[in-house]
Amino acid sequence: MSTPSSPETRYDSCCGVRHLIWRSPRSRRRRPEGAGRSRPVRSRSRSLSSLLLVVVGLLAAAPATAATLFISNTKGESISVIDTTTFEVTATIPLGKGKPNRVVFHPDGKTAWVVYDKSHDLGVVDADAHKLIKRVKIGGNPYNLNFTPDGRHLLVLDWSSDTSNDEVIFYDLQAEKVDGRVEVSTWPAHSVFSRDARRVYVSGETAGDLTVIDVEKREVVGHYVHGGGDAMGLALTADGKTLYAAAGENKTIVKIDTATNKPLGAIALPGVVHEATLTLDGRYLYTTLRKANKLVVVDTATDKIAAVIPQKGYPDLVTMEPTGRYALVTNRWADLVAVIDLKTHTQIRTIAVGKAPHGMALRPR
């Protein structure tokens, strides 16, 4: 009759892991001839621990993947590719004639789509090859773009022309055809999706309003007029409950309750406001005052101005890089991108890019 096995505990000081090892007394029965010796449990445990340490070490030693930022240069008719780790331009992508304006990445990160202001068409860029692969015509006078979070549809914010109305066009990327149009107010400018992707909010530049569209039904389900012409930027909180809308010439940021589509209040700013972008932690709202050459930072806990950062030439759009440490700002008339330290709210450097940088898009990882 064999003696019951008993546990032994071993502690690996190098990684702080306790291993419970079961030991059995040797049996008095002879091992059958030719039978292989089984590997001791302790050996397997030690091997697994060693393997774990190697994997953890390799992961710790591996450098973080650099994020890539695309900047569309309207007069330069190109894209400047920026490594957000080094803040250096690593490539320039020719886009051809037509005054490229906005640039947006598909959610899979494989392609970037560009709007051409003058030729009124769109360009598709291979993000890995750094090459324009085709140009397509969608809408009559496209101004800005967005993608549904599932990547199935391209949204074209189309301004009125001889062949189109002020509308949001839903373009099926797989079928390569338009499968929905929603008419909105004059000059749809920016858009942002609700956290559940069931609604999309669209700012009207000249109308000074906000239109709420049901994505599935392709119909307007909400509308709010703040009256501030030159309305552009939109920023949604992480919980999806509050939308910040730049009310342009009203010189305010309007806070909107997304449950009711009604205003919660307004934040006064010292100039016509264009862009509105939240830091990744939601603590600050970065806004651009293009004509005043200022970047104004708002503390979202108090709705008070936390900092005013001078800019060189018509600050336009703002993007937060993935680590949450820096913001990047296009300065359209200075041919540069400003890098802002989010901890100190100060500009720490600039990046020279092409002529008249306007659009910017961070490549999804």
C-alpha cells in the first residue's frame, strides 16, 4: 500500500511566485523494464517559471510601437508622415493636384482617405506603402470625412453644389456605392459618433448648429441651434454623456447633454473658437482660436481657462498622441506642427511640414 503524497511549497525569489509541488514516496514496486522515466514535477515548474521570466523580460525590453501621424498639406499637395515618438517627419507622400484638405484613417489603419478642396474628389492612400493608390468621386463638394466605427461605411460631409445638397452621405465601402443620404443644415463641418455608434453628431459651420443622426435609420433625430457661425469642432466625453461643441463666432464652447440634446451651459473664450479636443484623461479641453493665434486650454472640472498658449500662424486642428503626454497642433500659415506638453501646457517644439498643413489623423494601431 502506497503512502499518501504530501505537498511541498517552493518560493522563487526572483519573480515572487509560490509553487505548490506534490511529492510522492518512491514505490517499492519495480519499474517495468523499458519504461521511460517521467520528468519530475519540480523540473516542469522550474521550466515554466524560466519561460515566463524570459517572455516578461522580452516584453519589457521591446520598444513601444511608434504612433504615426498624417498631416495633409493643402498648398504642398502632400502628406507629411510624423513619428510621434521622435517628432520627426519620416516620409512625404505626394497627393497630386486638387488642394488636399482633410485626412482620415480607416479604422483598420491600412488606408487614409483625403478630401480635395479644388477638384472635389477623394484620394485613397496606402498607409504602409506611403502611396496614393486611387481617387474617387463621392458627392459634389465634399469637405470632411468620417468612418463608422465598424469600418463598413464612409461618411462624406458634403457641401451644397450644382450636383449636391448640404448632406451627410453614407457610402458602403464593400459595395462601393452610396446607400444613404441625410440632408442637414448649411456646410456640415465636423462629426463624431456616440459611444454606442448608434448616433452621429454633425456641426453646421455657417448655421451654427448641431444635427443628430440615427445611423441605422439614416434620419435626423435631434437638432440644436446655438447660433455661433464658423462652428466646427466637436468633442465627446469618454462616458458619452457630454458633447463639447465649438460655437465659433459666439466665442464659446457649448456643453450639450447627449441624453436630451440640450445645452448644459457655455464656456466663454477670448476669441472665435474653431477646434475642440479633449485630452485622453478628459481633464482638459484644448481649443484653437485661429484668428487670434492662440491655443486655449479649459479645465473641464471647473470650466475655467487653465492656460493660453501663443501659436505662430493660424492654429487649426489638435490631436492627442497615444501616451497622453503631448498634443500636436497644425499651424496652417506657418507650415508647422506645434508640440504641446500636456503636463505644463507649454509648447516644447515645432515640426516643419509641407505648405499649409490643415488636416491631421493618427493611424490606428
